[in-house]
Amino acid sequence: MDELVHLQLISKVCNELDNHLGLSDKTLAEFIVHIAGEVKSSTDFNEKLAENGAEFPSALAESIWRLIQAMKPSKASSSGIKKDAEPASIVPRDERDIQFPGLALKNSKTMSIADAWE
């Protein structure tokens, strides 16, 4: 899932570059995202871009910085499981329980619609 988010981020950076500069290069977008991962602020980001020969207007650099920060996957979501969520207790009894873990859950008590309205 993180790879899809990364690809979407690269695509959006390409769109920003195309909108502002008329240049849509995936390699350049990946390089820009890499640089953004190395710095802590937008001013450092703009300086680092200038050091590497990408002298963008400050408005474009700020826009790309905000875009990258907004779409950057958080460290909590990269683990795949929330810390406060407890996994359902599934003890596989046979091969089918392993193949279909959702069907191996215990049935829960049903509630009628009439009881829900009261």
C-alpha cells in the first residue's frame, strides 16, 4: 500500500512540474521526493534543490514541499496494524481456517431491528 501512495506522490509532483514548468519527468520527480525526505523545512528544501541545480521559483518549491508532506505516509500507518487495535483471536483448526480466516471467526449475537429502535 505504501508503494501505491509513493507512486501517487510521484505522479502529483510530475503534475506540479508540468503545470509550472511544462516539464513532466518521473526521474526528476523521484529525485525531488528523495531530497524532500532528507530535509526538515521548506527553506532547507529550496536550498537543497538549488544546490543540486534545480533552481525553482520559491512558490513552486513551497507547493511541492507541502504536497510531499501532506502525502508522505506516516510511520504508524507503515506498520500495517494500529497499536491500539487488537487482532481477532483466531485459532486455526484446519486448512480451511487458514485459507479463509474471516470465515473462521466466531459468530456474534444478532440484534433484531426492532430492538435497535428502542
